[in-house]
Amino acid sequence: MGACPTPTADMAPWYNVEISGGHVELTATTYLRGWYRIREAGGATDWREVADVDAYTEEERAAAWVTLGPDTFASPAAPVTALLATLDQVIDHPAYGRWKAESGQSTADVRVELREDGRVLVTGPDHRHPEDQDGAHLHSLELLFAYIAPLRDAVANLDTSTETPAARLDPPVTVTGDGSEESPFVLGLGGTEHRQEECGCECSLANGQPGRQTE
């Protein structure tokens, strides 16, 4: 379990993160929202039951992570600025700063390419992910801190002049509650809600500083 900073305006509604001592889980928020929609409509109660790709909309599946191999994956088809903002949020988090201060070493073996479908193809980082729910499509992907800065630098150097702007989805992700026992954080996912007790994460305050955090 770790800290879940509130997604910034540039991240929403594509990404949110869960940050722990030496790694980060990057969630494809819109794709996750699709799962909650399917579940609440009675379509499934388990990730593995959603085998029919038609259960997700094209927009939701385009917003998923895609795993292509043990060290190759593609980002959601979202603006590159959204991915940059997500990586910046990790780098700016105190947990990442503590990792750096404790002689955390980055690896430079990260290569990226902007694909025609709007996804960023990433080669190099080992990554972990939950069991596949929709073929190779994933709602979250876990990376070690060692890959975050090199990935951020590589993405920042992409030529985005030919990028096809992705539609910004409405409504955006919202967080309500103050984090207390009486008013826990609730992540709004556009008509559905993600409650922290469902994933065990600990949301943080809107200023990006850690709230009730377990590492």
C-alpha cells in the first residue's frame, strides 16, 4: 500500500498513481472507470469475467495500458503532456525524494516512440502488472523508481508536432472527503466512485503532499 496523490488537471482523466517506497503503480483511470461501469451494470464481479472486448467502449480500451512483452509496453492513447505530468507527480513526491536521498540510482535504459495511435511505446523498463483482464490491456502498471526519471526525460524529448490531440473526457476525475474516518477520500471516476478500501490505497491531499500514508 502507498500514497495516492490527487491527479492534477493535466493528468485527469487519464492517469492516477499510487506511490510506495521504491515503486509506483500507474493506473489508467479511464479504463478503470470502464471496469466500474461494467461491474455496476451487473456485467461482471471479477476482472477475469470481462472476456468480451465489447464490454468496454473504444474510448475506454484506447485509454488502457497495453503490455507487449517483459520490457515493452504502450501508454494509454492520451496527450503526452498527461504522461509527463504523471511522471512529474511521482518525481515531486516525498517518497521519491527519500529514495533519491538514500542513494537511489536511475537506469538510462529506456527508449520511447510516439505511435500513430497516440500511444507512447516504451522499451527497456521491467514492469509488473495484474493478471490480464482484456487481452493485453491493463488497468495498471507498476514501475520501479529507477525507471521514472529516464522515462520522463525520454518522453519529454519526443517530437509531438504530429501528435493527434486526444479528446479530454468529461467529467474529470474528482476527489471528495477529507480523509478522516468520518469522511474518507472517494475518487470520482465519471459516474462511478472508487473507494480506497477497494484497493487498499491511501489518498493524499490535493496539494500533492502525503496524507495518511503507509509504506
